[in-house]
Amino acid sequence: MNVSIVGSGYVGTTVAACLADLGHTVTNVEIDEDIVEAINAGEAPIHESGLAERIAAHAGTTLRATTNYEDVRETDVTFLCLPTPQSDDGSLDLAIMQAGAESLGRALAEKDDDHLVVVKSTVLPGTTEDVVGPILEAESGTEIGDGLELAMNPEFLRMGTAVEDFLEPDKVVFGTASDEAPATLRELYAPILERDDTDLVETDIREAELIKYANNAFLASKVSLVNELGNIAREYDADAYEVLEAVGLDDRISDRFMRSGLGWGGSCFPKDVNALRAGAREQGYDPELLDAVVAVNDEQPRRLVELLAAHVDLEGARIAVLGLSFKPGTDDIRKSRALDVIDHLTDRGAVVVAFDPVAIENVRPDYPDIEYADSAAGALEGADGAVVATDWPAFDDLSFEGMARSVVVDGRRIDVDEDALEVYEGLTW
Ligand SMILES: NC(=O)C1=CN([C@@H]2O[C@H](COP(=O)(O)OP(=O)(O)OC[C@H]3O[C@@H](n4cnc5c(N)ncnc54)[C@H](O)[C@@H]3O)[C@@H](O)[C@H]2O)C=CC1
Ligand SMILES: O=C(O)[C@H]1O[C@H](OP(=O)(O)OP(=O)(O)OC[C@H]2O[C@@H](n3ccc(=O)[nH]c3=O)[C@H](O)[C@@H]2O)[C@H](O)[C@@H](O)[C@@H]1O
């Protein structure tokens, strides 16, 4: 099938490369010329395992990128993979989606054949039909249902394992409002749907939109609940990891997303939980539980720094921060809990020396006044204390030798030889 993908970030680039791998012909429409150039040169514009080789294999044949929206006319289906960030008040900001829909609609005005537009971005219920649809109709001069079809197909991939998650998902969700769209989507996803482990959910557009938010809200809530239980466990001098490992043996609960500590960050959970809270309020419902989920998450970095302050006078102290990315396996620092830890430390007068295997250059512009080290050992050298903010595997079994005082507060439960340290505190154990 001939497919166009608007927006070539984490989702758009991954989906494009994977669809090309499944045998489709794919055009990425992207406003960033550097990204377009990279893809056309056969290079991955972002770091994701398995992505570079797929782009290299298909670029120039069945995969190409362009800044020209008119190229969508050569395709049968367009996926919108544009950012849906949060506004200052936490609500969903649709400005980029609206601009993208306008450009797409204008390009489709000159197309005679039928076209299917699929929203893949995370959007609140009603956005596809009440915002994107009317813009497409107005700009293209074609009515939905009469040459133009709409569908919603949320994406559940995680950063760091994006390719694997897209090609081997637990579920695929199609939200449609016509008879033709499901058949087209089934054909497009055929090899993925043929897997025994992939469930297909076919539903209406509103449900598909909400499934995505409910999914993220559930996972973020699970981690906040695990953190609250971890905080309580610590008060009782109990080990939350042992407790929750046992709890996770219950099939109804599962052992995944059970790691307590510094909390959840990233470009998705924070903005999506906030958009759902703001959207719920707009609909007249007060989402008290989701408010608490965010409140618990926001407290964990402060709690970590309090634990350290119980052992080290932070004013003027040299503190190593190990890990900056919002989780291991990525250089993404958006809403990383590590940044909150750094803010609390510097507010209390500490001298921060940070290390991360890949994310330092993303942090430096916003934090030019802290120190950065080339290695974990370099960050620890002469430090009066250390905090673990990201569970990079490379931090397991680290030697904390060289610290002025080996006081370590761990927010992520890495493997540590506690007996070799003066003080070792786990945030929730
Ligand atoms: N990053 C992730 O792991 C996941 C993200 N999502 C959702 O997918 C959507 C996209 O997210 P990401 O790929 O992370 O965003 P991103 O920010 O990585 O990429 C978006 C791309 O769109 C481009 N763009 C902006 N305006 C444009 C326009 N008018 N025309 C063409 N291109 C334009 C940007 O230059 C950028 O390359 C969001 O709604 C997000 O919530 C869903 C599942 C996973
Ligand atoms: O909507 C999205 O964009 C994506 O958001 C998350 O994916 P991602 O943000 O890449 O990362 P996760 O692996 O879910 O981790 C999110 C945060 O939760 C934290 N976490 C996760 C699991 C856990 O047990 N404990 C924990 O603190 C991580 O450290 C990280 O900060 C979801 O897992 C994806 O399914 C979804 O598609």
C-alpha cells in the first residue's frame, strides 16, 4: 500500500520505517529539513534500536522523506503523527495538529481518488471528528464519508524499544466510522495482526482516542501507587521491592510497572495525564484520583533529597547525580525526575556534578551552571554524597570509591554493595 506519514519524530519515523519493512511504500512529510535529509540519506534521525538498519535498507526505494505536503496525493492513506503537547495550564494544545491538518487538507484538495486520514497522535475524545475532520473538509473541499475517510489508531510504543513495540504489540486499536477504513487498516497491519500475540480492537473513534489516555493514566497511576506503597513500606522499615514482587504474582495485578522510586517522567505520561485531568474538568468531572497520582509523583524527588540531607549538610556539598534521562535506553530528558532532583539540590546550595551515558548534551543548555563528568567515577570523585536518578544498567555494581564520603541515596534500586558504603538509603526500601 502507498502510505504517507505526517510528522517524523519518535512515532512517525518508527512507523514509517516499520511499514516500509512490512512491504509498503512510505513517504514521510516533515517540516524539519535535517530530518528529511537524514532519512533520505538512509540515516536514522533519532536513536532507537533496530531503526537505523531499517531506514538504511529502505531509503531511496520504498521509504523517502519530503517537506512537500503535495506528495501525499500519490498515497492512499495518511497517518498524522504530530506532537500533541500540553499548554501552560496542562490542557491539550492542538495548535500543531490543526496546522498539520490544514496543510494536509490543502494538499488533498487536488486529489481525485479516495483518501483515508488516520490520527495516530494522542488526542482527547472528539478531536479527530470535531477538530481534525472539519479542518480537512474545509481545506480539501471534500466531505468526510464522500471521498475522505477518518480513523484513529493510537500508538502504544515506548521510547527505547519503539521498533520492537510497533512490530510486536500486545494490541492494535482501530477507531473508525466507516466500512472501508477498517479493511484498509487491516491490510496495512496484516503481518502484525497475523501474530498470535497481537489482539485487534475495532471500535469507534472516540473509544480509540480514550483507550490511549486510559492506558497511560493506568500505567502512571500504577507507578504512583507503587511509589505510595513504597513510601509506606519505608516507614515500616520494610522492603517495597520484596513486597511488590509478591503482590505482582497475582495475575490480576502483574509484575510489570512495579518498580518504585523516583517516579515517572518523559514526554508522554506527564502530558497525557495532565490533558486527561484538564479534559475531565472541562467535561464537568473532578478527577481526584488522577490529581493524587500526579501529586505523589511530584513528591518523590523532594523525598529523595530529604533523605540525602539527613546525612549530608547540602549547603556547599558536592553531590553526584547519576543519570539524567527520564529512563534508561534514551537520551530524552523531557520531564525527567533527575531534573527535579537537581533543582532541589541546587535550591539547597549543593554543588551538583552530573553524569549520564548519553543525555548530558540535552541537559547542558538549560543547566549551564552545574558540573558534568565524563564518567560515573568522575562524578563520584571527591563527592560528599551521590544520588541515583536513572536506572542505567551501567550503574549496577558501580564502585563508589573515590568519594569524600560514600553516602548514596538510590532512587531507582540499582545493584549496590551496601556493605562497602558509609550510608546507603533506598528511596522506597
Ligand atoms: N514518543 C512516544 O514514545 C510516543 C508518542 N505518542 C504520541 O504521538 C504523537 C507524536 O509524538 P512524537 O513522535 O514523540 O513527537 P516528536 O516531537 O518526536 O515528533 C513530531 C515531529 O513532527 C514534526 N512536525 C511538527 N509540525 C509539523 C507539521 N506541521 N508538518 C509536518 N511535520 C511537523 C516535528 O518537526 C517533529 O519531527 C504525540 O501525540 C505523542 O503523544 C504516542 C505513543 C508513543
Ligand atoms: O504514550 C506514550 O508516548 C508512551 O508512554 C509510555 O512509554 P515511555 O514514556 O516511553 O516510557 P515507560 O517505559 O512507560 O516509562 C515511563 C516512566 O515511568 C517510569 N517507571 C516505569 C516503570 C516502573 O515500574 N517504574 C517507573 O518508575 C520510568 O522510569 C519512566 O520515567 C508508555 O509505556 C507507552 O506505552 C506509551 O506509548
